[in-house]
Amino acid sequence: MPLRITALIRSEIFKMFRMKLTYFFLACGVAVILFWGISSAYFFPDGSQPGTGYIFLLSSNQTTMSFLGVIFIMIFGSLLISSETASGTLHMNLVNPISRLEFLSAKLVAGWLFSLLLVLSMALPALAIGGFKFGYGPYVEEGLTLFTRQQIFTGILTSFLVLSVVLLAYVSFSLLISVLTSNPGYAIGLCVGSVLMMDFIRGRLNISPFLFQSYVETPFELAKSMPEGFRAAWQPEITLCLGVPLAWTVVCFTAALLIFMRKDYKS
């Protein structure tokens, strides 16, 4: 089984890099970060303040990911099964001696890897621009070093690791929608529309703590504490930021698997 699923994941990665949409999404992510770099004087007029480089790195990625990146991830995830169902290639793939659990697991991993690649496409340019324009030094106030560069970058790295868990929930939810419908357009519309609808009603129904998309900005906000001169208070936010998306991931993937196992793809 490990060898089969590894081969499946490798195949899905090849498919991902053959898709023009992949490069379009990555290019859009880079372009938005470059726009942030060009406009940095407007967003950060006092670039001499300690921690500005770190704030630029986090703020540019927070805004880009929360408004654009998650949309790209949902579109990509919605196409994982529905595009193959619509083209008829899914039935051919399922004829091979692989279980549907292995096949769906490989799709989940591929979608997650795409989300991580998208994060890198935003984080690396922002890291370079922040270093070039503002620099990355210790946070010093009145001659006293409050936080070293290593401490701040450790917090930033931790925030991106937590973000990867939140994005896994997006992929799992998108995969569930992709299994539900064989029309790629319907899958994208249903996935994005469902998340937007949950965003619209969550404040009215006070259900924000229970929705995975409520935590996409939380890792960035927590990591901003040290560059702003405050000790990062990861608890209790980090527990919810990890627990709620992981619960959604398990529930959505389990539901997708149950539907996928029972669905007839011969026609």
C-alpha cells in the first residue's frame, strides 16, 4: 500500500505541474506580493520602525492568502475529482488495481501540496522584498533588545506551519464538493459559494469558532505580536486554530470517502 499511494501521489504531482491553471495561480500570488512591494511606502510610511520588515512579510501574506489564496485553493480542490469525472478519465483510473481510499488520499495530498506551493510563491518574494526594503533585525526599544531575529523568525515559521493545517481543511472541504458533482463549474461554484455563505452568516449565528475559515488569518495575527513589541500569546487561540480545521478535515474527508466508495463512475 505505501508504494502504491506514493506512486499515486507522484502521478498527481505530475498532473498538477501539467496544468496551466497551477502556474496561473502561482503567478497571481507572486504578482500581488510584488504589488505590495511597490506600494510598501504607502502601507508602511515609517519604514525605520523596528519590526517593519517582519510586519510587511506577514501582512502581505495574510491579505493575499485570506482574500485570494484560499479562492485558488478551493478552485484547485474542486477540480481534483470533478474534472476527471467530466472527462471520463476517472473510470479508467479506477480500473487500475488501486483502492478508492488510496486514490482519494492521493488527491487530498496533491491538493495540500498545491496549497503549500502557493504559500511559498507568496512567502518567498515577500521575504526578499521585506529584507531588501526594511531589513530583518532584532526588535530593539530604547536600547533594550526585546526579541532577537531568531525568536521572531521562529514565531513566523510556526505561524506558517499552523496555516498549513488550516489550508488542509480547505482542501478537504473542496475535495468533498468535487466528489459530490461531476461538473467542474458546478463544483467550483458550490465550493466557493458555500464558504462565502458561511462567512456571511457566521456573525449572525455566532458560529465563527466552529468554522475552519475563521482561522486563516489567526496564525499571522499571532506572529505579528513580537515584531510589534509584544510577547506572543499562542494559547488558547492556537488550540482552536489547529483543532477546528483538523476536525473539519477528518469529517469532510470521511464524508467524501463514503460517497466516493458508493458512487458509480461507469457511466
